[in-house]
Amino acid sequence: MMRREFQNRRDVIIEKLNAIPGVTCLKPQGAFYVFPNITGLFEKKWRGKKIANSEDVTDFLLEEARVSVVAGSCFGDDSYIRFSYATSLRNIEKGMDLIQEALKKLT
């Protein structure tokens, strides 16, 4: 039962991430993390500052969406950020809605 639940959570977060312009996410083969490519967000501006790397994206998401993710630079690739989907489907959907709303602030 939990395996199906995690598959559903994974599928929802991947679908929502891939719907964001500038973000692409492949389906992971294990664990309960996704690692979307966010390079399409680089060069966008937030509060007059260009987003240049995964740490800038994580700072933006924490401050504007109140969603915490981990910079890909912590895992050796600055083109990505890491999300966990080891939470409820409701929290995933709420977090993704907050992210999509925050991204509207980028220019």
C-alpha cells in the first residue's frame, strides 16, 4: 500500500515540476527524492539580482514560497535542486502551488 502511495506522490511532483517553464524532471528509479533540472530559471531576476545557480534558486524558493529544497551543488551538480516526496500528497500539492505562485515573481 505504501509503495503505491509513494509512486503516486512521485508521479504528482514530477508532473507539477515538468509543468513549470524552465524546469525538467525525470522519474527517479529509487528512494523518495526527485532531482529536477532548473537551468531554465538561471538568468531570471529576483529583486534585481540574477539567479545564477542552484543555491540562488533554493534561496528564492525558501524566501518567496516558504518551501525548502536542497541545492544540487550539495550533490555535485549545480544544474539541479532536490525535493523529497516523503510527505503527504496534500503537502506536496500545497508546496508545488506555492512554488508556481512564487515563480511568477521572476522576471
